[in-house]
Amino acid sequence: MSAPALNLLRYPRRTVWVNKPVVLQLLFGILAGVLCVSAWGLWGQSRYSHGLQLREQLQASARVQAQARTEALAFAEYARLQQQARQRVEDWRVRREQLQRLHALLSQENREIGLRLQRWQGDGQRIQLQAWLPRAEDLPGLQARLSVIGPQTWVLHSLGHATGAGLQLVLESSWPKAGPPSGLPVQPASSRGRGQP
């Protein structure tokens, strides 16, 4: 038995029927989707890069502003310290002038009424004089003249009799924040008379 011969005319070839317009539309749809996704990804990447750039710019600007604030604070602190130093120099100048006037008056009182300064001491708040005075009636005038030149009103801190004649006294005055104007004239004791303020 032999196999029947294959007749191609009798058996047409088997082909899968494909609808070309549908396949083309499907391919175009897939291609359009891929293009859209790629475009979206590229756009997102560019936005991300732009965001990174913007963040770096903002951080650099924040650093510049922080540095400017730090420099401004440092300058303000420097200016404050300079002002304090100027104020200290002015305070010392005023106190030096007050002490010079006090020294001149005490020297004058020594010559005129016989005041002997035994000790003086001072700190940042007050100044204290320990002295010997030959006559008690000279004390109110001395106290008044001392108060005129400052630094402020002189008050009697203690009073005692010295051995022999005269008085032992301690006068005290406090330093003001700003001293009296310089150049107050020291009135000569000879024109005041003894025991007169």
C-alpha cells in the first residue's frame, strides 16, 4: 500500500487570518504608550534635576544669609564691646578728674585748716577718707566743700576724739555712674574764712 500523494491544489495552505488594521492600531497604541511613558520619565527626570538645582541654590542662599547674620551679630557684638570700652575710658577719665580735684582740695584744706589725711581707700562703689582735724567747728565746712567737688555728697561715717587735741573722722562718698562736669572751681580757703562752708 502506498500513501496517497499530497496535492497542494486540493489542500490549500493553512494560514492564520490576521486583521492588519487592528494589529497596526495595537502596535501604534503600544508605541504611543511607550513614547508617553518615556516622555513622562524624561520630564520627571528633568523636573527632579531642576528641583535638585533649586534646592542647592536655596541651600547656598541660606548659607549666605546665615553667614551674613553671623557676621552682623559679630559686628554688633564688636560694636557693643567698643562702646563698653569707650564708656570705661570715659568713666576712668571722670574719676581721675574727680580724684585730682579731691587731691587739690585736700592739699588746700591741709594748708588752711590743718586737715591731715591719714588714709583713703576706694572701690567701684565708694571712696572713704580717714583724717585728723584740729577743730570740730571746721567739720561742717569741710564736709560741704568736699560735697561740692564730688563725686557725690560726703557723709560722716565715724567720728572720734584723738589723743590730745582734735578729731578723728571718716568721711564717705559713693561714686556716681557719670561724674560731675569737670572744671568745677576749687574755692580758695582764704576767701572762705575758717570754719565757714
